[in-house]
Amino acid sequence: MTLTPLQERFILHWGEMGSRWGVNRTIGQIHALLYLSARPLHAEEISETLNVARSNVSTSLKELLSFGMVRVAHVLGDRRDHFEAQQDIWQVFRTVVEVRRRREIDPTLSMLRNELLAAPTSPEDERTLARLREVHDFLEVGTAWIAEMQRLEPATLMKLLKMGAKVQQLLRGADEISAAMPRP
């Protein structure tokens, strides 16, 4: 498979972003290649196109499969497994959010719950527990909000996102008016 310069730039960038999102660069590049591809690709083709070791491709595909970011596709007349990426960008986003929640937020919430149930052993622990409670409460509200957003249809979510900027402007305007009003 020959890549255009635009495809190369996107694949390289997605790989870099992948490393910032907690996965290795190759996983990001393979996902980008499969996302852009007009047809399912087999591992050898991915390896050759990206100039990546076949073993690295195999390991990366397993991880992408476990995330639900790619799926196996069968091609008539070819016994090899082919792979295709989820094409719905909203579903990609939802999957990324869910994986990040499971990897990062859930373990933190579990630790915080356990610690908040423990009795403080020193006066300094009172302050520490208060801070931990703030983190816990923030993460609980945040994850509940994310769960609600994930239940929305993409069209509704897009409207909500666009409306968010207008609400911010409205609130900023109300704050400015309130600050300019004389106090009794």
C-alpha cells in the first residue's frame, strides 16, 4: 500500500498522539492506517506499509482488538485475518474515553474509596482525607457526567457541544454584568 504525503502526516501525528494518550506510537500509527484505509488490511501489509516489525504489528493489533478499536474482517479467498478500524469517529471517541476510564480513573476511585473508609491515624490525616474526599467527589461527578454524555446520540452530543460555547458566553456576560452592578 502506498501512502500519500497527507496520509503519512496524519499517521505519524496519530502515532505521536497515541504515545501521549498512554499507548505506544505503533499502536497509534496502525489505528490511523486502518482508519484511513478504504479496505481491511492484513498484518503483513500493515507491517510493510508502516515499515514496522511484524511482531510489533501483531502485538499492537492484539491491543487494538482488546480496546475494541479494530476488528477482524475476513476477505473471500484469503485465509489471513484482515483488520479494519471502527469508522464512526464518535464510537472511536467513546471507546478511548471508556478505556482511559478503566485504566486511570477506576483504579484511582477504588483507592480513594478504600482510604476514605479508613479512620485517620493522625491529625495530619484529617486534612489529607479532606483533600482525598475532594478528589473522590470530583472524579465521581466527572465520571457520572461522562457516562451520561456517552449515552447521547452523536447528533445530540454535537448540538450540546456547540451549545456549550454559547452557554459559556452567556455566563461570562452575566458575570460581567453582575460585577459591574453597584452593591447595596
